[in-house]
Amino acid sequence: MPTVTLRLPRGTISLSAQMTSMRSWLDAHRLTPSRFHYDLQPQTVTIEAEFSDEREAEAFKRHFAGPNGGLVRSKRPQRRETMEQVCWWRLTAEELRAEAEAFASKPARETMTLVAQSYDRLAEDLERRLGNPRYRNGLYID
């Protein structure tokens, strides 16, 4: 699966603003990464978006990473999608909403709420796929 890897210097851009921008762009283009992961490191934030389609990955890369961005094929084995992942995403969404309530800044609260809604959408989408009898082991069966 093609994976786009972004490395952003920490502190120069708000992670929640970047995530919201990505979610809005993905929604506007009706794209859904099969995997989305970020890793907070001392100097950088690494964001990986894995797509099932090469064209989707290329469009995402062009928009967010520019011409020098990374587009690689994932070498890690795919994880099985389970209800455990659905529960984790729902829990993360709730934690984000709880944190958002503590922010004094209205734009910050709104951004965190949008990020929480993104986790809700991920959970709903996976839950819908897991409930489809034609979806087995991460694949649609005819």
C-alpha cells in the first residue's frame, strides 16, 4: 500500500491545525486513508497516511508534502481491523472532547472537536465495514 510520510518541525505549526486541514482536504476529495498515524518526536512530528490507491496517495502527497515529499510502499504487515480499533478510536475521540473543554480559546476548542469528529468517522467507517458480511480479513469478498 502506498504511504505518504510527512515530517514537520515541532513548534512551527500546530498539530491540531495540520490534522484539521488534512481532514478537511480528505473530506472535500472524498478520500479515506486506510491507515493514519502520527508520531511526536522531540524535534519533529512524523505523519503517515496509507492509502489503498496509488492515485489517492499521490494527490495527498502533492497537496501536503509538495514535490519533494515521500511516497513509499508500506513494508509492514497489515493489521487486522477489529472492534478493538473501533473502541480505541471512540475512546480517543472522547478524550479529545474532554481536553477541548479545558481550552480557553474558542478556535482551539473547535479544532480539537474537529479532530475528535475525525476519530468518530474512522470508528464509524470501520464498524460499518466490520458489519458487512462481504468484508472478511480486511477485504471485500464476492
